[in-house]
Amino acid sequence: MRIPFIAGNWKMFKTVHEAVLFVKELRSAVKDVSDVEIAVAPPFTAVHAVAEAARNTNIGVAAQDLYFEREGAFTGEVSPTMIKEAGAEYAIIGHSERRRLFGETDAIVNRKTMAAVAAGLTPIVCIGETLEERERNETLAILDRQIKDGLDQVSATQLAEIVIAYEPVWAIGTGRTATAAQAGEAHAHIRKRLRQWFGADAADACHVIYGGSVKPDNIRELIAEADVDGALVGGASLEVKSFTEIVTRSRRGAV
């Protein structure tokens, strides 16, 4: 049984000092939560300090991105090895903002995913359609392409350890959220494709989480969908109180 996975993506927020204070407060708030996997994704500058603050707790650390080369003349980039050494366990790959603002393609997502796996990091691979694509009824075709191309050469064993985040681009930071039914439909389709292409065991082990204006007041309805295994939380992960509420309300059987 997949236990819920809740990750907070802080984007370009929080200094090192602010990030450490957040984790110290969060670790007290969630110390008794054993039935939800928890992770936070600070900016690169705070990854090491956050990992130290989260050491020996139930809070994992993710990088928000990585580059697919181990080292080289790539000014401004950070390699999977560097991220791993800094203390991260996860890396967010192909977030809609990376695709939209920085031109990342499915091929780049694939290279980053394979590099993360090779370095011993768990990729959180983001997929999802734009509003225009949804209005043209292309959602499922877009998801198929992003899964097929983004996870090309990933083995069934590797897929079982990967996290896939379905984030409809039109719901990122807009306050608009896919309804639980819309999220459930997309997640069920993703799971069906994973079964087809990677086998039932890998598909059933893989976490498929939802991202897009997740808040304390909608997480219960989302997590109640059979194939929604958690959430990639943006704005609501910047406050300890709201992020803690999302974690606790995502527990199976939470009331």
C-alpha cells in the first residue's frame, strides 16, 4: 500500500536562515506522523542547511532542479552528485515553470531523470497540460507523450521508486484547482499507462501525486481519489501551519 507523499516546493522563497527556522518548527509539528512521507524543496542555497536541520527526522529534502551532467563548464548549474552530497534525497524535475519559463523539453526531463536515478536521488517528475491543451481535449495525449518521452529508458524497477507529479499547468499558482474528479481521472489514466508500459508491480508501487493550488481545505477530497497518492504543494508549503495541516489531513482515515 502506497502511503501518502507530501512535498513542499518553496520555489524562489526563503533565505538559509528562514529555511532552517521553518524546518525546526516543522519537525516538532510533524514528529509523530509516521504514515505520511514528508519532504521540502528549498532553493539550492539552503539545501545543505535544511538537510542538517532535518537530520534524523521524518522530513526528507528535495532539490528543485538539477543538471544532467556530473561536472563541467556549465556556469550556474548544479549536478546530481552535488545535490546528493548536500543532503538531498529527491529532485523535482520538469516542473511546469521549468518547462514554460526555461524551455525544458521532454528530452531534457528524460536526461535529468536518468541522471538523478544514477546518482541515487528519487526524481519527482512533473507532467501536466496547459489550459489551451485541456480545452482542446488533449490532456490524455499530452500526458501520454510526457510519460513516454520523459521516462524513456527507465526500467520497471526504477519506476517503482520514482514519484510522478501531475500538475495541470492552469492550476499552478492561479488559485484554480482541478476538481477531485478531474485529478482522479488524470491520475487513473497515468496509472493505466504505467501498468501498460512498465507492468503492474511497478505501476502499483509508483507514487502519483497531485500539484496545483493544493491547500488544507482541498487536500482531503483530492487524497480520497484512489490513484492520488499525495501532493506537490506550492504556496501553502511556505507556512508551517498550512503545510502541517496538509500533511495531517492527507493521512489515510483522517477526519
